[in-house]
Amino acid sequence: MPSRDEILSFITDNEGKAGKREIARAFGLAGNQRIALKRILKELTDEGLIKKGKGKRLAPPGTLPPVGVINITGRNEDGELVAEPHQWDEESPPPSIIIAPPRAKDRHQGATVGVGDRAVARLFPLEGGEDFAYEARIVRRIGKAAETLLGVIREHTEGARLLPVDKRLRMEFEISGRDLGDAREGDLVLAETLPGPRFGLKRAKVRNVLGNASDQKSIGLIAIHAHGIPDVFPEAVIAEAEKAKHANLGTRTDLRDVPLITIDPADARDHDDAVYAAPDDDPKNEGGHIVYVAIADVAAYVTPRSLLDKEARKRGNSTYLPDRVVPMLPERISNDLCSLVEGKDRACLAVRMVFNKDGRKISHRFIRGLMRSHAKLSYQAFQKAVDGHADEKTAPLLDTVIMPLWNAYQTAAKARDQRGPLALDLPEYKVELTETGKVKAIRQAERVEAMRLIEEFMIQANVSAAETLEEKNSPLIYRIHDAPSQEKIFGLSEFLKSMDISLPKGQRMTPSQFNKILAQAEKGDFIHLVSDMVLRSQSQAVYDPQNLGHFGLNLRRYAHFTSPIRRYADLIVHRALISALKFGKDGLTDEEIKDLEEIAEHISFTERRSMLAERETTDRYVASFLQSKVGGDFEGRISGVSRFGLFVKLADTGADGIVPISQLEGDYFIYDEGRQALIGERTHKAYRIGENVRVKLLDAVPVTGGLLFEMLEGGSTLVPRKGARSAPGRGPRRGASGPRDKSKAGKHRRAAAKGKRKPGAR
């Protein structure tokens, strides 16, 4: 195997041309060496040493090609055009670009552009530029920055204006009367941009009116359209679903006498998993338990290459918004044929697991069967029965079903605790709506132990699926979660030093070591602060046909098996099991096996897309709920710190908003990235991530989900460290004392931005 440095050198020398396949070919790697290469590339990516470009090509991070496509986004305070890369997939913000004025020899080429344009440009890095990372010289204008826009109509003396819901588009669009159509003041619309003048407002035309933006029923639509989530099934897909018929017993194993039950949230519409447990009567396994996990057999209805399958793969997963669900499969499948309805026969793929007295799984086997749910229970009803408050429905099940499940879980929990998965327990908030779609309340979601029971048995079923498929040498899609990169560990270590908490040096971190850090933080009342930072240090879980293990769960192998109604990854695993165990002819196809890597990348993307849409929709509902409370005071906690201000999470609703640095009075504030703090240069007044504060709500914008706060109380005292960076472009706050030549500093920053002088050159 080549070393990390050799691989990195090859990528740097072949920037934009080197992918995993090219690297493997260059160094003659095959078999297990390719798996090792994938891990090295993952580490280099996580550590920020390389990034993925077009066509899976790799390049040094944070860099732009010598020639690229850019979007002109606006003007700076000096009136100069600024831009962003047209495509940027990295976690870090895109590098800022300043547009150089056209040279005399370029003027005849038509290379002039305006705000909203898309252009091909030559890109030159600015050495030491504080405000801009690149200077661009336009080669040619190639069109509009966006084909479609989602925005709100605002009436104007001359036609109307479109206010985009995307906070990144800091501009308005002009809509003439003839391009307005039926849209009126306050309507949420889809619009397309139009060619327009080089200067002044860009133009747009309304394509479709989605509803009134003030109607909270429109909030879910914003995220769906903004992220391009398919929410309408083609008629042919619906027709195919309607033709499907219930599976019969046939060659399936009859599990209808096994008293399986479903345990779900009280408002769950579909039920795709059921559980049952009993003491093991094998004398060789005294104190052990047998646990069944039965999952809806979606593969029986959604077969490879069918219209249902193609639509499910395109969607990747279901998306759950406060006001609606955008399902992966039509209701005929998800709410009927594959919902484990109480008292109804349903096709299933089940796993029978045997645990010993210490909670360790000692064996398992899969069954393709026909089951019948014996009861539909909510988490709360199950928990109340365990706690001695059984009702009419749970009382008859208490001794035969509920307590055996509970006892099996108590045993399995021993092995879980010994395994030591990452124990981050962060609060979740739920938006409660009225029947008319208005926000009734925003509350912290209730967490009962019955939820952990289901989680643990689902995890064990997922592990069993991965183990069986590995044993059968079957291809599959794993759910992987890599260990944190060394770069992130170093950042966390620097942060924890300020709390007298140390990380073990020179060791690969384990979940149990993180748990010890969390336990230390809880004793010192820093739990919220440290939990946030530990979470930020973690890698993102993704799907992959090659196994890298699951760091957070502390498992060597893990595959999603338990929710094929709402995740395409689980459907792939079901098909793999059907093929490997010869359960039928509707298993994994050769074509799917060939495409597993592409499928894994796609469903990882759709998962991230749904998570972002869900988060943004919740933010918009919260902003709508708080709009009537503008001017009120709130208790909160600093959830993020940047050079531009503080992010604050409110205690009662979990709402996130920003305190701009301009609202922090009395000093010139320095950004200390290591300690995640803004620190006053003169007063040493500090605001750190995790600290409790009191803020005033200045504004709430439901369309964008934005909340604007003013700091009232909070903060601590810290001395700025050498090397901490100043907040961008800010002078002393109102009330600050001490001389500062603002004009000289401003001139210096502009010179650095244009590449004429390096910062610090006096």
C-alpha cells in the first residue's frame, strides 16, 4: 500500500483528474487493498486534506479550479461585484470571490456581468485575503444564476417584487404586471428568472402560485419545492401499487400464532416493525431470551425494475415534516399492504434472535413468513403498563407479552452498556399543530424507556442482517459511521482544555472515551456545552457497499434492515437476504449489485436532503409561532459561535436564532475558534458556546425561518489568546473606549482583499 503522503501527493499532482479508480490503477491496488484505500481517502477527506470534485475526482480542499463557473450574488460596500462558486459540496462555506473590473482588451468579448448572472471566469487565489479568497476575471456570461425561484410576492408601485425564501439570495426580483399572472400580495410562488438589464433589479416571471405565504399550510411546501423533493406520484406508479394484492401463506413460515405486537408513537400512521420475546427454555441457555423482530416484507410488492422500485429509488426515503409526510411509497403499499395492522395477516421478513443471560446475542436466523399483529400499542401505553399502570388494552398482555419483552430488554441492555455506544442524549422538540394546520405548541419530545427497548432490538436485527449477508458473501449496503477525523479531535481537545478536561493523546478515540468526557462535563455542569462540541466532532453516517463499521454504535458491522417502507437502503438489504437465503426470486439482481456504490451515494444524498428540509420546515413553523412574541424576552443557550455573531437556542421551544455581532455592545470582539467564543478585546467580556443567556426577540420571519435576537444578559470573562481572529470588518462597539484608526484598518482590509497587500503588512 502507498502511504498517505504518497496518495496525497498523487492527488495534488493530478488535481481534478484523480479518482479512487485512477489511484488504485496508478499504484496497482486490488481486492482488500481497495478497501484500505477507501478508508485512507475517507480519513483524508474528514481531515480536510482532500475534497470530492466532479465525477468523483479528488482535489485539495477549499480550492477552486483555474477556470470555473460562478454565480454573481451581489455587491460589497465599495460597489464591487461579488460571487460564489456555482457548485460547492463541502461542509465549509464556499470561498468568497471578488470580480475584477474588465480589462480594456476584454471589453469587446462581451464579458460584462451583473448581479444574478452566471459566468465562466478565470480564478486567481488572493494571498492573505481576509474578505475574499479569489479574484475572478470574467471569460463570458453563460446565463442566469437560477432557473427557478421560490419566493413571496410583495406588491409595488410598478408591478410587484419577489422576495426569495432562500436566505442565501440576498436580492429582490422585479415582476411586471403581465408576468404576475394570478399572484397577489403575500402569495408563495414558483418563478423563473428572466434576462434583464446589467444594472438594477433582476426580473422574474411567476410560473405557479402555491398558496398564501401567511397560511401555515404553505410552510411544508416551501421545503419540498426548495429542495426538489418529489411529492406527487406519477399516475402509472399509483396504478401499479393499486394492482398489488395481499401475499398469502404459500411457502412462507406461518408466524400468525406468535404474539407479535407493534410499539410506535401514538400518532404513527404506518407500522413496519413488530416484536415479541420469551424466556429461552433451552437448559443450556438458562436466563436467556428469544426475541423476534418482524419487518414488513416490502420486497414482495416492490420488485426490481418495476415502476414502484424506480420511484422509490429516486426518492430514497420518506420525508417527515410537521404538517405532512412525503412517503417513499404510495399509500396502498405503506399504509395498507406493508403496514402491520392489528389483527390482519401481513407478509414479513423476521429474525429470531437468541440472547444469553448477559444480553449477548449467541445466534439468529431469518424467516420469510406470514404474521398477524396481536396488538397496536404506543410507547406511552407500553411504558405505563411496565410501571404498574396497565389499561384495558395492556392488562391482558402484561404477563404474556409486555413483561417478557421488558425482561429481555433489561438483559440486552447489559450487553449494550458493556459495548459502550456513544451516549449523546440531546433534547428533541416537536411542533404540535391544530386540525387547521396552525401551531398549537412546541414542546420537548417525551422520551420513555420503551423507545430504547425498540431501538435496541432494531439495532440487534440490523446487526444480524449484516452478519448473515457477510457470512453468505453477499453484496449489501452498510450503514457506516466513521471515527472522527484527527482534525476534529484536535479542535475538540483545544476546546476542552479551557474546562480542564483532557483527551488521551496519541490514541484513536472510542465511544467510551467520549462518554467519560460527557460524564466529567455533567459533574461540572458543562453537559450542554460539551455535548454540543462532541456532536460537532462526529463524522456523518452514510450508506456504503464497503464496510467501515459504525463508530457511534460501537459496532463492527451494521446494515439498515428494519424500515423498508421509508428507506430504500433497507429494501436493498431485504432483497440481499432473499437472494442469499433462497427465499424467492424477488431478491437482489446483478444490475443492482453493479450499481450498489451509485445507489449508496444517491440515498445518502436524499437522506441529507430530507434532514435539511425537515429542519428548515421546523424552523419556519417556530418562526411563525414566535412572530406574535416579537419584543419578548427569552431564556436560551449559545448553540454556536462565528465571526459574525452568536447562535442562540431558546430553552422552551428549541428555536435557533442569531445575535449579530453588531448587537454586542461595549467592546471590540475577537473570535476565538478553539474556545468557540467571542471575547471582548478590552473588557474580556466573553460569550461561549453552551452558556446560558437571556435575549430579546427583535424579529421573526416565517418564510425564511429566521429569528433575530438582541443580547440582554449572559456571558463570562475570558482573556483573548494570541492568534485569535477578529470579527470581520467590525470596529469598536458603541460605548467602547480606546483609539482605533477605522479608516486605515478599512483601507488595509480592502487592499488585502484585492491581493495588493498581505494582512499585517504595516
